Amino acid sequence: MLRSSSFAGLRGGLAARASASQGRIPRLPVSPVRRSVVSLLWALALIVPVLPAVPQSAPGPRDIVTRAYTFKYQRASEAVVLVYPLLSPKGTVELQPSGNTLVIRDTSTSVQKIMPALRAYDHPSRPLRLEIYVVKASRATVSPQVQHSDLPEDLTKRLRGLLAYDNFAKQAQAQLAGAEGQWVVYELGPDYKVSFRFGSLTDDRQVKLSSFRIARREEGGKAEAVLLHANLMLPVDHTTSLGIASSESSPEALMVVLTLREGDAAARK
């Protein structure tokens, strides 16, 4: 009987604990060591002071600094030629094509000159147009000499003042409209084809024509003979004449006459 009552009392005690714990979240035991670590972290969080930032002195004129500029409108690759003349002997420029970014590392003085120039260069694309003539130039072989030109009078006077030719026969003419950064491909009549990409207008009023290519179709129109393929730097509102001849004394030459304008031709009428 004694054993039975002891067993019964044990079951009753367990049952009482079980009923008392119902409806409450059991508390997990935390070791004294772990509890002390948690308390220490809270204490440190409360007593660590928040110190004000100590102002640093600005870089000196000769200190090397690094600046990055990401272009919004223009091509970073086109701006490299703008940066090079502004670098000091210690300066470098890195092109990051994927981000359209230039990274400049140079003295503080040089960087202070370069960054405003880049901001001014990074403007929205502006309209441009290129007036182009393809001209056959020749010297008179009869006496008295007969002069003839299919070109406008002012352009004829300019060419005769620059070149030792008397006659100018127009082969093709066009006004090619576009904008900064755009490619232009144009058929100049049945015989000639021109292609290039407009660069950006610089502070000194010049625009680079990248990969300027003019070709003439051969007999049958299937093959092309490339007459000129180069990068050209053209000033705005100035006429540039390019002669294609076997020699300077050649009696005939093929000429490409280019005049770059800013703005839309239709808007100026």
C-alpha cells in the first residue's frame, strides 16, 4: 500500500504541474554565463558615446585626389581628348565604357579645373548639319584661260584663292542633318556615298567627325572605291577643302568641300 500511495502522489504532482503550465509560454533556461554576456552588451550600447565627426582639412593643391564623372548626355570616350591637356605630369585618366564614366586621378589643382570642363561638356545633344560638295577641279589647258564653276560665287572665290585650279564642276551636293553623337549615312546621288558620326561641340566651336568615309561606286554600282576615310576636326561656320589627287601638280583633282553648321536649317528659315 505504501508503494501504491507513493506512485499515486507522484502522478498527482506531475498532473498538477502539467495543468498549471497550460496556457503559458514555457521559459527557456538561460545559463548564467550567457545572461551575463547579454547584459554586458546592453551596458556597452548604453555607455558608448556618439562622438561628433572631426572636420578634416581640405586637400592641398599638390595632394593627389581621385574624382569620377559619369556622363548623362555625352560619350565619355569623346571627352578623353578634353581631359588630356588639363592633366598635370602626375595625372591619369581612366575610361570606363560600361558606365560611361571617366575616373581622373591628379593633383587637387588640376582636378578643380577638369571637373567644371566636364560638366560644361556634358550637355544635351544639339542639332548639327554638314554642307558637303563633291567637286571635280581642273586647270584650263587652252589660251586664253576659261574659268567655269558650278559652285556658289563666294565658295568659288575661296577655292580659287587656295588652289591652283580654274574650273570646278559639281559632282554631288547635300546638306546632312543630325545631332551630336549621331551616325549619318547618306547617298550622294547615284555615284557617291558618305558616312560619319557627329562628335560633340567643344568650347572652341569645333566638332569631330569620327570615321568620315566617302566612297565612289564603280561601274555597275556593286563595288565601291573608298576615296577618303579619316577622323576630321571641323570648326563651325568655316569651310574645309580636301583634295584627292595623284600629286599636287596633277591637272585634275577630286575635292570634298565641307562646311559645318550648328542648329537645324529648317528652324533658321
